[in-house]
Amino acid sequence: MSYQVLARKWRPQKFDDVIGQPAVTRTLKNALTSGRIAQSFVFAGPRGVGKTTTARILARALNCDKGPTPDPCGQCDACVEIAEGRDMDVLEIDAATHTGIDNVREVIIAGLGILPVRDRYKVFIIDEVHQLSVPSFNALLKSIEEPPPHVVFMMATTLLEKVPETVLSRSQVYEFRTISSKAIVDQLRVIVDAEGITVGDASLQLVARDAEGSMRDAQSKLDQVVAFTGKTIGAEDVATVLGLVGRDLLLDAVQAVADENAPAAFELAGRAVELGYDLRAVCRELSRVARDLLVLTVDPSRIADPEIAGESERDRLVALAKRFSREDLLRAFDLLTRAEFEIRGAAQPRYHLEMALLRWIHLRKLVAIED
């Protein structure tokens, strides 16, 4: 059998397996239990957080031999075929491909009156529905509002604001959230343990942080790292493969600013260039460090939060947080965010990074007017 990527191999098969979306899964399970099943659903949210997966699980729950049930068995023909994407009564449609009204008429509207071949419901899963044309949406309106009793629509989108209000008002809208780094790390730990991969929590934290709240992105990045390192993964391997800016470099830069050591700041900018880092990413990560330090000045107990600091760098972050005022860090965050934007189109991005660090040093000399 050919290799199956982790994102597909570990795709959730039940509502309880969906990570980080308890409000959505609980509501859908209660609706199935009480028989209050809507005719149209819209699943909206960022990429890789479980929208299409939840639609597939809902389709299985509706068509399972034991259903409609909040816990599909996963063994009957309907459950197996829907999971494998070959159930003829569950049609997955890519709206980017079927954009035009003619495609909508041929694939969806013409099929509404045809009873399911075997399943209880005919399900239309429309992915990236916001890419449908305006005439296509208009053609769907009546079908979504009053479909035949055997039809259920499920629409997924990353851009909810581009879906017409007329469609949203005829559907139940579920908004998916980005997944916390802790939840992603916990799930990655389950995966690596099952796959026999040796990796520390600090490495998984780097993968989760780079995934920016997307479980699918985290699994894909983990796949990429495993392809590079094999079954044993270190934090340096993760940083190398994913092109992450080393935390030591970032904390050294903040230390240079705290010490008002301009030569060291210039040297660190040069080191970032030599290491081949994207200097926009350096500014972005520096702004993140400034934010983390600000959080610690407001609430020192957050030092135990793995999203703020890894175990090995907590003492250093606490020491740095004591050297900056909240006003310093607020100004630094604005300064670094602006520098990231300026570097985007700069002919010499290194100069902008150097000047940003130098400005940060001089901003710390500002005194409140009342003083």
C-alpha cells in the first residue's frame, strides 16, 4: 500500500475526535440525538481546523445503519464508503471547479429530485462555497431553503463574509476557531507515540507554533520534518526544515536592546542574514517576543504557558521582562510590526532590521512628560 500522509491517516472519524471545536461538535451531536436536523449547514473558519472533516462525520452520522446517530459505527457500508469518499449518495463538490451556474444546475439542482440509491439522505458537501458565482448562489437559494426531505446541504468556507446573506439566513452557521497550540501539541504527541517517532515537547511546540492554529498544517509540517530526520527529531531539525528563526537569536537581540548594546544588535542582524533567515520572519518573531514579554509584565503566572515560553527559556524571559516597562514593549511591538511591513518591499532588508533594532534602543530612553 502506498504511503498515506499523517493529515489523512489521522483524520477524525467521530465528533469526539475533532480537536478544538467543542461548541460545534456538541451542538451537532445534540441535534442528531433530538432529531432537529437542519436542511442546510455552513461551516466557516480558518484552513485546517476541521470544517470538511466535520461535514463528512455529519454525513456518516446521518446515513449510518444505526442512525441518525451522534456516534456513527464506522463499520457499515455507508460509514466506510463516506470515509473513503466513494459513496454515491454523498457528493463532495469543489466550488472552485464548479463555479458556473451550468455546473450547479447539472450537478446539484438536477440531482435533487433523485432519491438516494442506498443511504437515508443525499448529502451535498460544497467546499470553498464562497467561490461560487452570484448566479450560482441565486440558483441555489430555493433549493437550500426548501430542499426535498431526503437532501441535506453542507457548505464549507474560509471566507464567511463572501457568502451571501441570503444563503446564510437559510442555513445553520457554525464558526470554527483556530486551535490552541496546547491542543495541537497534545494531538501531535498522540500521533508521534503511535507512529514510533522520538521527539521532545519543545520540538512539537515549534511545529504547533508555526502551524498558526491549523491542525492540518501541523500534521503536514510534522510529516515534512520526519521525512528529513527519520524517527528521531530534535528542535534544531524542526527549525532547519521549517525555516524557523532560532529563539536564541531572538532573545540575544532583545538582550542587546535591553543592554543598549548597538554593536551587538548590528552583529545579530548580520548573523540573521548569514543564516539565511527571512528578515520579515525575524521582525515578526521579535514582535512576538515583545508581546510575550508584555504578557509576562501583566501576568507573571503565564510563564508556565507553553505558548509563551519553552521550559528551557523561562528564566531568561522572566529576567528580560523585568528590564522593560509596558510602554517600552508597546512601542517596540508597533515598531517591529512597521519594520516587517517596510522590509516587504525593501531593496536592502538588512538595513531596515538594523535601523529597527537601533530605534528600539533609543525608544527606551524616552521619558514620560510628567517626569
